[in-house]
Amino acid sequence: MRMTPNAQESIRCSLSSCSCAGFKPGKVQLRSCDRCGHGWVEHALKKFQVHPPSGSGPVEVALPGLVFDLSSLVLFGAQAIPVQLKILLDRLFSILTPEQVGQILNSLGWSLGDYVRGYMLHVSKALGYK
């Protein structure tokens, strides 16, 4: 089973003209890559390519690594969560253990209390905010 990686794990840029080997958060814009200037989403798109349906029924299994990848798109560098995206994350987190949810949130700079609230009460200095 894949453990939750660091949000800066080597994720190549998905744009065909870009040779960036991995996302590096910008010093000014945390969600933009310092190496190529493209956004976090462009780096993460390759991880979410559509796979053919398994035919095993209407419920799909979500692995902690995939939940981390989706969570990072919403939470990495953010201070608040839009309601519809929070509902999506709540559904994904509901199939994980509390320990796995805690690991994902902490690796993205969020406490469980902040996540439940929907916004960061105190912005983390580790995320580069002052």
C-alpha cells in the first residue's frame, strides 16, 4: 500500500512542451512551479488519467495515495475549502481510517480542526504565508 507522499513529490508537468521533472512550490505563488511556472494542476493531471471501468459495480475503491493526490489539488496552498469540494473530500475521507486522514491533512498543512471548519484559523508559517 502506498503511504501518503509529500505534496512536493516528483510530479512531472503534463504539458507536452514542458520538460519540468517535478513540481517545486513557488516562493511567491505556492501553487505555481518555480521550475517551469506552470500551476499545480498541470503537474497533477497525469495522475488522474481515466481508466476503463472495472465492471465490479457502482462502488469504486479509493486508495489512500489517490485520495492524497485529489486532496492535494484542493488543499495544497489553500486557506479555505469551497463547500462542494469539501463534500467530495468528506466522502473520500469517509472510507479511510482516521489515521490516514490525519496523515493526509498534516502533510498538506491542515489540522483536522481547520479541515472540519472549512478554513485555516491560523495560517501555517510552513506554507510560506506571513
